Amino acid sequence: MNILSILSKIGMVSVMMIYVSCSPKLNPTLVENVTIYGNCSMCKSKIEAAGGLSKFAKVSWNEKTKIATLTYDKSKTNRDQILKKIALAGYDSDAYLAPDDTYANLAPCCQYQRVNKVAIKEKSTDGLIVDINYELDSNSEISDKQDSIKSETLVVNQNQTASPKVDIIEPGIALPDPIAEPITEAPKTNSGTSIGKNITKSTTPNRSTSTAPDKAKNPSPKSSTSKSKTTTPAVKSISQLKPVFDNYFALKDALVKTDATSASAKARTLLAAIKAIKMSDLNTEEHTVWMNVNKKLLAETELIIGYKDVKKQRVSFITLSKHMYNLLKSSNYESDVYYQFCPMANDGKGANWLSKEKAVKNPYYGNEMLTCGKVVEVIK
Amino acid sequence: MEVHIHPIPDQVMLEFGFGTNKNNMINKQSSMRFSNKICVLCLSLFAQIILAQKTVHYDLYVRETEVNFTGKARRAIVVNQQIPMPTLTFVQGDTAEIYVHNELNEETSLHWHGLFLPNKEDGVPNLTQMPIKPHTTHIYKFPIIQNGTHWYHSHTGLQEQIGMYGNFVMLKRKDDPTYRKGIDDLPSIPIVLSEWTDYNPKNVHRMLHNATDWFAIKKNAVQSYSEAIKAGHFKTKLQNEWKRMLAMDVSDVYYDRILMNGKPNTDLKTIDNKKIKGGDKVRLRISNGGASSYFWLTYAGGKMTVVASDGNDVEPVEVDRLLIAVSETYDIVVSIPADSTAYEFLATTEDRTNSASYYIGSGIKQLKSPQPRLKYFEGMKMMNEMMKMNGDLDDMGMSMSLNQMDMNVVMYPEITGDAKQKQDENNPNRYNANALSEIVTLNYAMLKSPTKTDLPIEASTKELKFELTGNMNRYVWSMDNKVVSEADKILIKKGENVRIIIYNGSMMRHPMHLHGHDFRLLNGQGDFAPLKNIVDIMPMETDTLEFNANVEGDWFFHCHILYHMMSGMGRVFSYENQEVNPLIPNPILARRKLNADDRKFHIMTENDFATNGNDGMFMLQNTRWSVNTEWRLGHHDRHGYETETHVGRYIGKMQWLMPFIGFDWRYRKLADGENENNLFDQTSTKDNRRQVSLGVQYTLPMMVQLQSEVYHDGNVRVQLMREDIPIAKRLRMAFMVNTDKEYMAGFKYILGKNLGITAHYDSDMGAGVGITFNY
């Protein structure tokens, strides 16, 4: 056998190898259209990144129609898997709902209406089943920013994150009844019921049974009046609201230190600062907001003064911060202010606060979780 | 009245039939007349409802088959053609009569985990009975004198890993004084958790003993130097190796699939043919049938209420999540918050690499966010702080118990924030998950029995202390540095109270399980201490448990991580002057067979086919002994040929020291005028030497092996060597230098479980590249 024939054989082998390595592309690819809920171009990139799988799956999402085109190699993945990954990134489809905390952590602009969420049934103690309007607050974060003047709505909205959790009152479970009562229906003894059946090779692809939920049952989400931002970056002198903000920051620092006595003292000076404001000295924009928030600021501050328990102070501080944010947006401050957010505060519903520093120092947990949170907005 | 139940569920049978047609995978599917059996099944269900006190009969057919979880067909053991084994259900007061038909070509056994029963029914081969021989039938018969969620599994070899686990539910009678309305009458579903690996479990066991890092590669948890540098933890890694620790992880084995009742994903839309709808509550009876995995349990529909542990009722406690230890059981009540929605119940391995889901309810699936990846280098830093130079652990004054202080929280981003954040080093709560975050994690101190569990006060108390010991490098796990075969049975008296104080001085957590008794776990709840039969003890924790010795027999007390148990981590409690067990006709033989489990030798071998020669080694080792042969075969006389064999015994808890006897043979043709003297000016006889030597090997900090030996001709050789220095995820470095003025340095890139490519330079044989096969 001469060298040439060996070379030609090597050539043949390599041609075959190229053929083999090309063959995955010949695998049947499927193209499907599915609805994925989202808002903006940021959503688009996140949805497409989450659902893609190198060369085996591609997702292309249309911001307007909310339709995603899935193109995938069905020997490698399936629709269900792709939709699950997208949901785990925060985006609902008709098969999966994103985890609530993942959704809550989406950027405010991405927090779309969760039309597929079914209202939670609240069982009141007398057994009545009440449907709670789930979507009550889903846009509060957005509307906060969009119409800061309409802060009236914020009184209702204690929760800043879009996924309010409604506690379910559970009768019975916490109160084990020691007296045994004869029950007519016996717990079924389904002897030998087996669920395991993975012994077959025929692993049929896990098709999702995407039952379209009954949308009629969904309470219609509150339509957010979309209004463009009203903050005008006009040159202004340092506002006379400054002492209010300064005292607010001092109060926040006391809460960071989990110091109830100091917080109460700082709240007292804040109260004085609020009372000292002369409405006539405020500019029009500040004036409008001040009219709205003045009483609420006073009320929450007074509560904080009165509370000995830092936990209670922190609850009031949530509302106080919200109004303070609106006020600050209408006014201007000598330096940048950071609007920060901790997803775990307020019983997992999340809460915001204002800070002069970029670094997160959490007033809702202090040392327990000092650095929990993130900056959601920089107010110049 | 006697009722016969054949737990061969019709629907599963049909599916199997389908699979059989297509793939011809179930081999010996005979003797199943199932129309008959459905009849009997219906009858028996009916009978069970009207009459509680009766004998309940099950037939279990144990067979070998092939299964396919991942796309590859693998050997498994199925019982009545299913994984998991069928759910066995009884009512307290019944008598269980279980026929085990062993159709395997190997021995088997079944252990009824957590049950009170006569010792001879306990199902531990060579301890409470002789193994069930191939193609024979063994009958277990015992009264059901308790209620709760339990499970059963094979206690033979590693059979539990490949399918032999199942739910075992004993229902409370409705007239029981402890019957809890709102809990005991809820629709319930038993779920047994498990893991699947495509590797043969015997191979897994062998690889663990050989300190393989293949599983770490699969999990992306190698924690190499380059990864350490990238994470800003070079110093941490250096200190870790200085303290002679391998990369730390919370679990040892990589699994391909996590299973809940045999499936990675399950839709649970109905229970007992009743549709699950919004507002419903469901009781999940969870058993961890995994061989070595702990699981985090989380739920998308809100908080979970724990109502029982290890089959014993506890006062309901609401949690966001809990970690279920290997072989533990928990009963959890979950609510279905809304209609048309299925809520994910998620079981995630402790190392967070894999999970399985149950979707409870019907409709769109509400997911639960997955547990974020562990911050491994934070864990490594924590271990550095805890580990003293001599291998002991230092709890730095924190007396830890009951999983309340969890050192692992430093690795949990959901508790301690992202990798970049710094922890407050002075916070007394810095390991207390529940103080650090809003997430409520169950710990043992939160469990409280609804009834008094105090022991008879008139009885005398025997107090025993144990330290859990072991080392990761050689995968030796023991109690007080003795394995089962090295320790005598612990004698206790019938009627006395036994109090056990256990300290975990090893670096892994261990779920300790006591057979045949429930113990009270002293957790600060006074007379209402919870009853359990498993206690998970984390490194540095001390836990106290006590029980009244009330059933004679030989009872196993062991770590339930299968690979730890098979390595000998256990003891046998035995009652003084007890009656002879009729199922153990030859106790001496039985004991010898029991001891054989942890005395087993493991093989490891490697050969590098390189351009400059052929390097390799072969090693046989067990708990204490090591037989190791190395060879270096050049391609011609100049390069030489040499082999070295060492037979040694490991000494001490950490097993850093090994005295050995060596045998040496080498031949190397020296060039004219070439003369070889060693550093001590002794003339080497390398050109043709046959030598016997005496020496010691010691593991130095940085895990460098120091070998000093004296040959019978008086020559002395001192050698420093380290293999497998983790440079990058798959890149390892090795070096060797000795007083014969020989040296070697090389790199190995790991391609697969058994394959690598190497490049090295050797003072005898020069530079070379090669392909390494290892086993």
C-alpha cells in the first residue's frame, strides 16, 4: 500500500467526518408561535436570551404582538422546556407563570400585566370564598413614576412591587383538634398505587397542556393613565424643602442602625421641619405635591415618634418613603438621590427608600441584611 | 379475616406493556394474571374500609431490568415492574404479611424504615436475617403498631441506589385519640424522593474512595486555582490546600436525574379521583429515598405547614423551606391558592445542581424560583476558619446543635446576598438562617411533639458518647475512628433508658438512623421533645437523643448516606442476654459477612501512553490498607524500566501517615562514564536493582506526599510528590522530586471520566506527550 492510497483513505475518512458533523443541522427543526407576556425591548432581549439554547433553539419575540417564534431542534429540546426557562427569567406564557419573586425583581419598565394569574381564593373564617382583585397593584410602580402628581392612588397602594401576596386565612390547620370525631369517609387506602413508570424507553416529549385560563374570570387590571414625566430639569435654587429631606435621611440612618430611640428623636425633628414649611415659598410643582402629601407625611412621622418598636417604625417608614419620593421628584436636592428597593421588606412584598449614598444600607433590616437591595432610580 | 393485595397497579402495568412491545425491555414478565388481581384489589380496598383489623398481604417481585432515564439504557432493580417500589399502605392495627420473591441473580433484603417490629423482621442482611437468596421467597410478617409516613428499601449492597425504595404509609385510625381534624383527614399523597445516576453505583462507590473529582467537574464545582483567582479567593484556596483539604462540597455524587415517585416532573391534578381546586389543602407524605442526596423542599403556592417528621406528629409549623436529610420523612400540608393553576412543589438537591417537580393542581403552572448556585469559595473560607492544622474542627466557641446554626448559609445567596457582599464577622447570628433573612427555614428546634414523650423515670439511664469521624480524601467514614468491622456490638439492657450524645467531628453532615426505635431529640421542647429515628448532624454539631430500650434484638445505628454506611459508619446495639435470632443460624458467619462490607478493597488504576514511555499505577485499598504499584517503562534501555510496589497501612483519624514495605525493581542502561550518586553521596544501583525497602509516607500541608524509605542495601531515598493540583476546571498539574536526583513535572487535561491527555518532563525519560486512561 503506497502513501497515496493511505492519504486518500484519510481524505475519505475526513469527508465522512465532515458529513457526520454536519448532520445535526439536518435534524428536524420545529417552528412554533406562542404568546409570551412582556413590555419593552429590555424584555425582548431577556426573553430571547432565556429561551435560546446555543444552536438548538432560537426565540424571536415581537414586542407589539407579544408573539414569540420558537425555532428548535426537537431532538434536543421542546416547547415546554423553552417556555419554562423563559418563565424562570420572569416572563409568563400560557403554560407557565414566572416565580413571583423573579417577576418582582424585573426592572420596573418590564413589569407587564400578568393576565394569566388567576385570582387567589381567600377563605374567610366563615367559609365564604372571596375573590381578591389580584392585579390591584400590578402597575403601581410604573404609575408611581409616570404620574407623580396623582399620588392619591398611593395611599391605597401599600405595596410597591407588582405581585402582592394575599395571605390566606387557613382555618383548622393551626388548631389541631384533639377530640377525635368519627368521620364517615375513610381515607382511601389505595394500596399499590404507583406513579413510577419511567421504565420505558418511550419517553414521549413532555408536551405542555397549556390550558388557556379563563380570562373572563380575571379582574380587569387597573388601567394606568399614561402620562409623561413632569419633572422639568429647569435651573432652580436650592429648595426650602431641603431640611425635610435632610431629616428624612437622618431618620433613615437611625433605622439602618436599628435604633428605635434615635429614630423616634429624628422623626421629631423631621416633624418640626415639615411643620416649618411655608407653602407660599414653594414653587408651583412642589406646591401641588406638597398639598397632597403634607398630611400623610405628618401622620406617618407622628406614628414613628410614638412607636417604641423599630419594626413598627419601619412599617410606617415604607409609606413615608413613598411620599417623600414623590415630593423629591417634584423638587430638587443638592446632590443625586438614590431610590432604592429591597424585595424582601414588607413581608416579601418589597419596599423602597431614598438615600444619598449609592451603596445599599437597608433601613428595613439594618444589620440583619444590611446590603440587601438595589438602586432602582437615580434622582438627579 | 385475611385479605390479599397484589400491588400491581393496572395503569402502570399497561404502560409497561406498551414499553415492552416497543422496546422489549422488561425481561421476565410472567405470572401476572392481572384481571384477577384488579378484582382482588377492588375487593381488598372495600374490605379495608369496613374492617381495620386484619392481615394485609403484599407480594413483591424483585427483578432486574433495564431502565432509561437519560437516553441510555441502564441496569436497575424493579419491584412489581416499577420504580419506586409499590406504595404499601396499612392501617394501624393491621398485620403486615409481605412476600418478597427474589427473582434476581443476587441476594437481597428489605428493611422497613422507622418501623417498630420484632428484630427478625427488620431486614438487615447478616444482622437480623440471612440475605434472601436468589430465586427464593422470604416472608416478612409483623403487626402494625404505629402510624405515620415511612418508607422501605433494600439494605443489601448498593441496591437502594438503583430502584429499591418505596413509600410505606400507616394510617391513623379515626378513633385514635391523636387523630387531628384538618390534618389527618386531608387528601394525601405519598412521595418518595430519589436520585438516578447512569453510573454503576459500585463504580460510584469506588470512585469516591479514589477521591475522584469527576463529579465536581460534572457539577462545575472543582474550585481550582484559576477559578479561585477569578473569584478573588486565591488566598482562600491556598490556605485550604495548606490545611490539606480537598475542594469542599455539600454533596459527593453527581446525579443525572432527581426523581419524585420515579419521575422528574409530575402533574398532580387529582387525588383519589377528586380534582384539586383552588382553596384545597393537600398533605404530602415525603420520604427521602435518595442514596446520598439531601433535598431542599420549596413550594410556589406560599408557605408549607410541617405536621409530622419521621412518621411522628409534630405541632404544625409554617416554613418557607426545609432541607430533608437522607432517609428522613416529613408530612407537609400545602394550600392551593387559586383555581386553574398548578403550583410547583420543588425538590432541589442540596448542591443545587438538579431538581424534580410536582405540579399540584390543574391549569397553568406557577413556578417556584430555583435555589441560586452556591458560593463555593465562601464555603471554602468558612471551612478554613473551622479546620485546625491537625484536622480537628474548631467551632470557635459556638456550641452548635439541631441545625439551627448552619455554617453553609455563607454559601447561600438567598440568605447572605450575592458573592460580592461581605458578611459582618461579629454578628452572633451570622450562621442563623432565620435571623438573617425573611425566609423561614425549618430546623430541629422548631419541632414539637403534640403529646408528652418523656421516658419512664424509674428506669436507669445509660449514657453513650460518639464522635462521628472521617476524612474526605480517602472517603473513610467511621464512629470514634472505628468502622463497623472494627468495633464490638454495644450492649444495652432491656428496660433501661439509653442516652446518646453525638458530636460530628468530620467535615460532612451525617443523617444518623436508629433501627427499631424512635428516639427523643432533646431540642429545648422539654417533655414535648419530638420523636424521630433520623437525626441529621452537621459538622461541629452536638446532638443528644434518648430512647427506652424496649425491643430485644440487634439493631443497626448508622449513617444513612449509602456510601458512608457501606464504608462502615455505624454500630450495632444489642440487648444483653437476649434470645437467639432463629434467622441467624450461624452468628459467626453472619458477622463475618457483615464485616465484609467495609473491609472491601477498591481498585484504582491509571496508565499514560506517552511518546517518551509508559507510566502507570495500580492501587488496591480499603479502610486501612493500601497496596500500590507504580511503573515507568521507557521505550528503550536508556530510558529504563522501573516498578515500585508499596504495601502500607494508614494510621490516625486523618490518615496522613502510612508506614509501608516496598519492593523495587529497575533497570536502566547508563551511558559510559555516567555515574549516579544520590544527594547523600550513596551510589545508586539503578542500572539493575532489586530492592526491598521500609518507609513511611506522610501527607504534608499543600497535600504534598513525603515519602522516605530505606532500601536493604542501605540506600536512602526521600521523595516529594503531588498529583492532581487543580489548575483549572479540567487541568491538573503534577510534580515529583527525590534525592536520587530524579524529577518530573507534568500537566493533565481531563477529557472524560476515564480519559485524559498529558504532557510531562521526566529526568530519566525526557519530555513527552501522551494519552492517559484511568479507572
